[in-house]
Amino acid sequence: MHQSATDPRPRVLHLTQPVEGGVARVVTDLVRAQLAAGLQVSVACPDGAFADRLRELGADVRRWRATRSPGPSLVAEVRRLTQVIEEVRPELVHAHSAKAGLAGRLAVRGRVPTVFQPHAWSFEAVGGATAALALKWERWGARWASRVVCVSGAERTTGVRAGIAGRWSVIPNGIDPARFHPAAVGTVRASLLPDVDPQAPLVVCVGRLCRQKGQDVLLDAWHTVRERVPRARLVFVGDGPDRARLAARAPESVLFAGAVTDTAPWYQAADLVVLPSRWEGMALAPLEAMACGRPVVMSDVDGARESLPPDLAPRCLVPPGNPAPLSAAVAELLLDPLLCESLGHQGRRHVLSTHDVRLTTEAVAGLYRELLGTAAKSVALPTEYRESIHS
């Protein structure tokens, strides 16, 4: 998509490192809504299925070879972003997740209104000296963000307590009700798992197979669940660096579906959806599951309580990293199908009223209007910025 320098529509540039799952869906939803609203939308991201999908929507996709984590390639990645910024000349930059937030803010350095959306804090993902370094950067880099957008109040509180002096906005994640909705459980399950007993209680865990999402904790809890619910089956939906390790220790009652293009049928097929994360900002999987009318059990991490109706928290939240309360919560719900059905109905009503993606995209649009209203309308970059990006 060619962008004319005389086109009066606001130009937005999204930055994202290699992503799948929740962050990819958030960016895709924003891009779709912003294109529909008439904005010029560019995205700097690595090649792959995500980039192809954005091109199909009509976005101007710029190749940005970037790794997930900071490393020796960071200097080259920042240099490439400065080139993209000079080519696109955005009026606003929106950086998603820690790595793109790091490289993007180093490239822009506050010269263009910049939104940073962490999608869970980087310093929670690591330990020791690495965590200290990540926190030091987030404290320093906040000065180069016109606004730090958190997906939950809890995520913002974590940042404030960590000493990050951001200019904050809280915009909760949202889901698309047209995509995530109830369906006939038996029909969907038969199409997905034709060799599995359709009457067996089915637990589904959707997410990247990695330490953050805590699938290892669920596996530790699973043998106890099976002692109480012997016919129960567990399906992990997704792929990631921990797949081989998890598969090596999984019993026959655990299946691995791999990466899928559409997660909705897996939610619809489940009796219960579980997300045992160690940390989050606000996970999308529980919201999507509830939109499909399915009950959830999840770790009490950032964003979890804000995802649920208040009266569901005692049954649906468990401490992170602890298999015992997780196994108890899962088994108790599997043994009470009527309660599961009631929780699913309550969750769906809550999500439709508070986490519709249209509310999210409208809130982001309002933030953009606020920032662009206080920014210079000229799209030309300052002379010192054009010089600095080549230095």
C-alpha cells in the first residue's frame, strides 16, 4: 500500500516483534478497526503468517527482522526501525510488547507521539540480573512514551509499584463476539477429537507452550485431577519452545493439538478452559473462552480478577505456580456439570458487556485523538531527527 505525502488521513505505525496468540490478535483487531476508520496504518514486523494476515486486511507492512529478546542484533533492529519511521513518517507510533517497546522507543526517542503497550511486564518474565536490567530500562524508557497503555488496572499497579513513572492509560483487552460464541459442544468435539470418548470430561488449555503460560503446572496437577475424574482428558492448543519437554512427561490422557488458525472451536468443545499462567497483563484466552460460554479456571495474576464477574473469582481463581489448588478447582468443576454451565453463562454475559473488542478499539481511537490533538500536524520530521537516525 503506497502512502501519499499529501494524504490527509492520520498515519499510524505499529511495531511488534515476532508474535502469535494474544498479542497478534490485539494488533490485528486494532489494525482492522483503524483501517475501517480511515487511518493510514503501517506495521513493522517480521515476515510470516501474521504479516500476511495484516496485508490481507490492507495494512502497509514493513519487514522488520527482530528477535523476541534483546541481544546482539538490537542495534541493527533499531537502525532498521529508524529507516521505517523515515519512510512512513507516522504521526503516531504504537509499540507492542517489551522488545518492540525497547527498539521502538530507542528509534523514536519521543520525537513522534509514542504509545507503548507492554502486554505484561518484561521484568516479570525473567529473574536476577536480567530482571533488574529490564526494570531499569522500563523506568528509563517511560520518558519516551507519550502514553503507557496497560490492559488491566493490575498491570498498571505492577508498573507503578516497580517505580515506572509512566503517563498511564488502562484499556482492557476485548474479544470479537462474532468470532467467539457458543456452539453445540458435541458436534464441535466430534469434529476435533473423533477418537476421544464424547462423554469424557474435556479440559482445554490454549496458549503458547512456554514458561509464562504455566502448562507445566497444569501437568503437575493433572494426575490428581485424574484420580478424582478418571475419564478426564486434557488438550493443549498451541505451540512453543516447551512443547517437547511437556510432551515427554505427559500421560496418554493429555493431547497436543499444536498451533491452530482458529481457537474458537476448541473453546466451544471444552467442558472447562484452564490458563495456569505465571504472569499476564490480561490474558485473552479466558475472555475468549467465556465469550464461547465456557467456564474458566485461571491463575490469580494481573488482569485475572478484572476478567471475571466478581462473584466468580472464588471458584475460578487459583494461586499461580501451585498445582494443588489448581487440581482441586479443576476437579470440583468437572464433577459439577450444572455449575460449569451456570459459570459459563455468567462469564459470557460479563464479557459481552465489558470486553467487547469494539470498546477496546474505540478507547484506543480516543487515546490517539488526544495525542494527535496535542501534536504538531506537520508530518515532516525535524531536521535533527533526520540527521540523528543516520548517526
